[in-house]
Amino acid sequence: MKSAVIVFPGSNCDRDIAVAFEKASGRKPHIVFHKDTELPEVDVIGIPGGFSYGDYLRCGAMAAHSPIMRVVRERAARGVRVIGVCNGFQILTEAGLLPGALIRNRTLKYVCKTVALRVERTDSAFTGRYTEGQTIRIPIGHGEGNYVADAPTLDRLEGEGLVAFRYVGVAGSTDAEGNPNGAARNIAGIYNETRTVLGMMPHPERAFEPLHGNTDGRALFDSLVESLS
């Protein structure tokens, strides 16, 4: 599996996702900068977490207009897999690659902890190593992770099976108790219409190896390798 990681001014999780790609695939990813206008031929593109352009205007709003994002849009249209994590999810919504938006957490406070997620779909390149309905534990770290969209968009995401992950509480409940940021319908991650683009607020690359204290995120990267190699 050949991969690339996009780096913006203020990205701070680019090395984390690059290490996960390399350890899962055995190949170093290409590191591509926001001002670049070319991208090597790869199977998957990672857009990392952080604070692109200092989160000025809106999180991801300026990064969405970086030169490299034109190429990312073109590759996504060709079916190249794209994963955006945390700030990367925000960038994907601002770039129009995913619907909805990420706004301030319900509490208006930054939240950093490990949360429980339910895997909603396993028929994508990102989730084949999980089982449908499986509960996994993945870290979050964000101030603007509250996913919102209008009711017709939310209904479409639900109806077409485009919700990838959902925050859950005790015994898998999808109420406010397990929702760390107020996201609509406890949505933690979504796909595009073809399930080739994934945006998620939790950080699977922070739950990759035993030294992290949790390896529940590893299956996402192994799924990509298995599907794309």
C-alpha cells in the first residue's frame, strides 16, 4: 500500500499518522506540503489532525483552499482512499468532500480523553478488520468536534449507511452520556457516498501500538493495507 500524508501549517499529528501508515504497510509514506501542486500516485491519502492555519476563520476553512487540496479532490474523485482525522475531518467538510460541519463542543471546552465508539459499517477499505457493531476505544482531542448537518443530510447519512463510527456510552447506548461533544446523533465519523473518503474526529493513530496503552485503532490501518495492497 502506497500512502501520502498532507502537512499544513499547524498540523501536529502528521508524524503520528505517517508512522501508523509505515508500520502497517512496511512502506514510508510520502510527505506532501500544503503548497505543493503535485501528488505521487498513492492508494491512500491521510489528512492529519492539528490546527491548520491556527484554526483561524473556522477550523479547516483556510486549509481547504490550499493548492494541494485541488489534487486531493481530483484523486478522491478517482476513488483514491482519503482519511481525515480530527482537523483532517474538518478540512474534508470545508473542502466539500464530506457533508456537514464541525462546530464548537457542546460544553465550549476542549476535550481530551479516550472514548467508546461503535463501528457502524465494515464494508469499506477502512473497517474490514472490525466487526459490525463492535465497540472500540479511541482517543479524542478537540475543541470543535460537534458534528452538525441539516435533518435531510443526517437522514441520508443514516439511510445510505454512511455513518462510520458513533460515540456510545455504557452498554452501547447512544445518548448524551456517551457523547463527548454534542455531535448530532452521536456521529463520530462519516463516509462519502462511495465509502472511499472517511472523516472522523477520534484519533486511531493514537491507539495503534501497545505503548499507547490501546491498540483498537490498529485494525483501521491494517484494513487499509489488506484492502489496497
